[in-house]
Amino acid sequence: MNLKVPVNRINQRMRYAILFAFAALLVSAFGACRMPAKPEIVSTAATPTPQQAATATVEPTPSNDDVFDGNVIVKSEDEWRKQLTQDQFAVLREGDTEPAFHNEYFDNHEHGTYYCAACHLKLFSSEAKFESGTGWPSFFQPVHKKNVIEVTDRQFGMVRTEVQCARCRSHLGHVFDDGPKPTGLRYCMNSAALRFEKD
Ligand SMILES: [Zn+2]
């Protein structure tokens, strides 16, 4: 009899211990289940749906309009004619010069960026625009030297330096060495060759 009592007590303690362990297991199991519930929702939202993923792969990779990457855009003159207005085509593709003081940007003082009207390569910043008094938008430097190319122009019995868009080789205007500091250059551009976008 004396032996049975401690054994029973031990059994009882063990039962409590087992019960406690079971209860602890249950709590931790529920706790563990509850924890991932929230991250699961977050991960569902973060993961693109099959439709989004399909759209992303179908869309063409946006080209880098900031700095010329060396890939020249080649289009037939017919393609350019369809894409551009008559004035834009005359300047950009035929090398015309628009009339002074009768163009869109010569007196534009808004802050922003001037892009190529044919291919949207970034060309000039309003930060580099200055009052030249010529009646054409004038800049002392392009946003990146490699975004424009210079070609010797011997038209009309003058030797001038023509400026073209490096990416689509469209005519933009001319550059002269009578500009202000810090470069001493004057990029005399045609408004029709540019597309201004506010900052
Ligand atoms: Zn261009």
C-alpha cells in the first residue's frame, strides 16, 4: 500500500505534465498557424498575377532616353513623314530652318527638358537655355555630349557645324562658338526639332 501511493502520485504528476505539454503544443500549434496567415496574404499581393506577368513580358523594354546607348534608329523617310508633322519633317528630316521669333520655344522660360521630337532622346535642359536674342531656342550645352553629333555643313556658301540627334540622325540646328560661359558654345536649335516636357 505504501508503495502504491507514491506511484499514483507520480502517475498523476505525469498526467498533469502530459496534459500541460499537450496544451502547450496546442497553443504553439495555433500560434504557429496564425503567424503565417498574414505573410501569406502579403506574399499573394506582392506576387504578380499571371495576367500581370504576361503583360510585363509582352510590353517592349522601354528604351533609355537619357543617354544615347549606341543603337541608331533607322526609318525610311516615308515612315518619318507618317510619324511627324509637316513642320517637324521639314526641319528634322530635310534640314530646314524655322523662322526666327516665330517658333514655339525661343521664349520658353519654363523649367524642364527638351527631347528630340523624332525619337524622344533627351537633348537639352532648361538649365542650359539662355537668351541669345536670335529668336531661336539657344543652349550652352546638351544634357549629354554623346546625345548629339556634329556634322560640317557647307550649305549656302558658309561653313557651319550642324547638330543632329545621335540616335535618329535628325537635323536639330547648328552650334556656334559665340555662346556664354561656361562652354562658350551656342546650340541654336529649331523648336520644331524639340519636344519640351515640364519638370
Ligand atoms: Zn532623335
